[in-house]
Amino acid sequence: MPVYRIHRLKSNPRQQFRWAPHTIGTTGVKLRDYEGAGVVEAAGTYAAWTALRGTDQALEVGDLLEAEDGKLSIFKYVGFEEAKWVLPEPPAVPAPVAAAQPSA
């Protein structure tokens, strides 16, 4: 049976997520907004949700389940949808400046 890693949305981002309009398609999520919260063994994402429902580990809107293959599913009001980690842009490296050539 597959094992899913649970990622809990931190408090401040959760409030922003709750009031944001629903979007269709893949949701970009930032690693800094989440903290690991263990694992759950289940046949699928909805089976994991059902297994955790009614416990102190119940999933809340904005929480993520990460499959063994790295696929992310975010729990929204309408169910689970695909998510992906948004990686920070690497800092821009300035292009080397050509040394001034003396004019002859």
C-alpha cells in the first residue's frame, strides 16, 4: 500500500489560503510555508483523508500529501488537486564586464 508524506500548512499562510479565490489547475506551493507532519499509509489520497478524518491528525484545507514518487496533492474545499513546489529563482549573476580597451 502506498505511503504519503503529510505536509501541514503553517498558520499565517493557511489564513491567506483560506481567503484566496479558488483556482483551477496545478497549485504552486512554497516549501517554507509547510512543515512535515509524518506519514499515512493508504490506497490513495481520498483513502488517506478518510483514514485521518476524525483524528487529531485530520487534514485541513491547504495541507499536502506527497506520494512516494514525489507527486503532490493539495487538499482544497473541493477535494484534492495537483500541486507542485515553487522553487526560488537563483540569484542573477551579473555578466562579466569587458575590460576597457585603450584606444590607439
